[in-house]
Amino acid sequence: MIHIIFDAILWTSYLVSLYFSIFLLLVYLEKKPIFTLENNYSSHLDFSEPKDFPLVSVIVPAHNEEKTILKTLESIEALDYPKEKLEVIAIDDGSKDNTKEKIIDYISDKPHFRLISHPNMGKAASMNKALAQIKGEFFACLDADSFVNSSTLKKMLAFYYQQNNDRLAIVTPAMKVHHPKNILQKVQWLEYVVMILFGRLTSQLDSLYVAPGPFSLYRTDILRQLGGFDPKNITEDQEIAYRLQKHQYQIKQCFNGFVYTTAPDKIPTFYRQRRRWYLGSLGCLYQYKDLVANKKYGDFGLMQMVKNVTEYLLAIAGLSLAGYLFFIPIFEQLKTLFLVKFNILPYLTSLDFNFNFLSFLLLDLNQIWIIFLLFLTGSLFFYWAHQNAQEKMSVFGLFPLIPYFFFYYLLKGSILMISLVQFHRSKKIKW
């Protein structure tokens, strides 16, 4: 009976994964001429310069960020944008290190910078406090561990004006990992490159469901009308995107507006970051569950929300299958070794390594074909993602590809499972 159950889980996972892979593949092929046109336009000055230079406010919320805050502020100061059209508000959200002192020292001779300092109240509440004071027609939030490219603000505004769309509320950047050093950061670099392409695809479908903390550009009036950010949500950048989609506003990605974020370099830090993301994402899905499969919200409801829910189910299925197919057999082998007191030689001689052509023929060819198609579409997206992000696949060599394809998603899936348990217990995580 258990074999039947796991076979059903396996086939369901295969078919659902294949469905979404082919769907996104067809979207890419359909939108590729548009991408080519956009790429050509971006090389011309007329399309990379905004038709107007509105006042833009940049909010920098910081909590214990003394190591990176200066570089973040320096990247804002280096923006290729008229200084008289920039208003920068750095927020010290109850830092216990030297963040506040470093901000004060840096902005002392910069009149377009100012500081808000208060006891710790969380990122969303801090940004709401700044949102009530800013004067910009647009505002961007830049996390204090991230750095914006000097041309990005101009490109994002040029993109906004080209859209000529009053319902466009947020323009998101293309986010990369800043100077990855160890293997964990390089694997995340690969992940972010792929996500830039998927963000561009979902942008074409009006289905973006997150406005990344590093330098998403908001229409100030729309955010104020909707009441600002939700201080009760630990992923406020995702919740505001869901809320905007629910109110039929649009979110678009500026594919060549690059921003760089500092990725976790150790497993414990990575675990805390992803656990917060997953818990926040689960909270958003639950809060906006009425959007799931709701045709009123177009592709966002019928495709993206269904996909978001399905991804959690696939992660659970994948970990269950990994346990059943790999970890349980390994445990059984270790138990056998324990019983023979780790006398390896007789144990090895009892193993059966026989393989013949007949056993190969007995393999389920339908499964092989599905796995092949999944591998093919995944490889194509991986290649296209690097082209789209203007990066070379060999920039870090081939070694990071091994953990990326074989271990990384197992690690993320394990954290997701823990998050599901904690979400069930309503455990809250702060930034």
C-alpha cells in the first residue's frame, strides 16, 4: 500500500512540475520578441533616460547594520540623478551597535540626507513613519545591506514612464548577490540570476507577488492610499505586493535596473533568513487565500497564486520522496552495519551490484521521459537566465552547480518544512 501512495505522490509531482515548466517555457517563447525589443531599446539613451526627473525619496531602514550601512549610503550618493531631486531618509530602528553614529557622521555634510531614530519597532513600522514624512512623488526602500547601481534609478523611472500606466504602482529591480565569496553565497548567486528571469516572465503576466526590499520603486500616493506597509507581517515587501494585486494595481520588473544584496555566508544565517521568508510567505498566502484560483485576478489568481500554493505541496512531496527513496534505505543500511559491529568486509561482499540490460528495459520509460523533459526545460531556463542577467555561466566555474542542483533545494525544502510546523504553531519571527 505504501508503494502505491508514494507512486501517486511521485507521478503527481512529476506532472504538476511539468505543467508549470511547459507553461513558463511557452510564456518565454511568446514574450521573447518583446524581451529582444526591450534589450535593444535599453542600449539607446532615449530609452534609458526618464522623460522627467521627479522628486524621489529613498528610505533606508537599518537595525544593527554597522558593517554595511556606509556602503549602502555611498551607493545612494553615487546615483546618477540630480541631488536636488533626491531625498534620503536613513532610519536607525533601535540599533545596539554603531549604526546610528556611522549614519550621523556620513550625512553631516549632505543636506539631502536626514536621520530618523527611534526605539526598535520593526522594518514595516519604521518605513511607515518615514512614509508619513517624505515629499517624493516616488520612493524607494533600500535595505541597509544592499547597494544600488548608479544608473538604476534613471532606468527604473524611464521604464515607468514608458509603460504609461496609471495602475502601475511598483517597479522592481533585478537583484543580484553582491560579491559572493564562499560556496553558499555562490549558490545563492545562481538562484538570484534564475529568479531575475522568472521575475521578468511573471512581470509580463502581471503576476509579480513580491517587491524586493533592495530598491523597489513605489508610487507614494498609492502606498499612502492603501495604508502603507503592514507592521504585523514579517515579509512586508511580499504582503504589500499581494495587497496591490488584490486592488488591481500592477507591478513590473525593470530587467536592467540592477541592485546588489549581501547574501548569508553561513548556514545558520541562511536558515534564519529563509525561515522568515517562508513564514511570511505562508502568512501572505493564508491572508490572501481568496485570491487563489480566482479568475477575477487574471493570471495572478489563476496561475501565480495556484503556483505559490503548489510549490509548498511539491516541497513536502519532494522531501517525503527523498526520505522514502534515499534516507530510509541509508538508515536501514546503517542499522545493518551496526548489527554487524561495522565489520565492513562481509557486509560489502553481501551487497548485490548486478546490473543487466533486462533490468534497464524494465525501468518506467514514462518516468524517464518526464525527468528528461524537466531536466531539459530547467537547463534551458538556467541558460536563458544568465543571458537575461548579462552574466556568464562559467563566472565561478562548474563546482557551484553541483550543490545548486543536487543539495540546495533539499536544504531549502528542509527549512520550508520547519517553517510549516512553526507556522502551524503560529511562531513569529522578527527581522
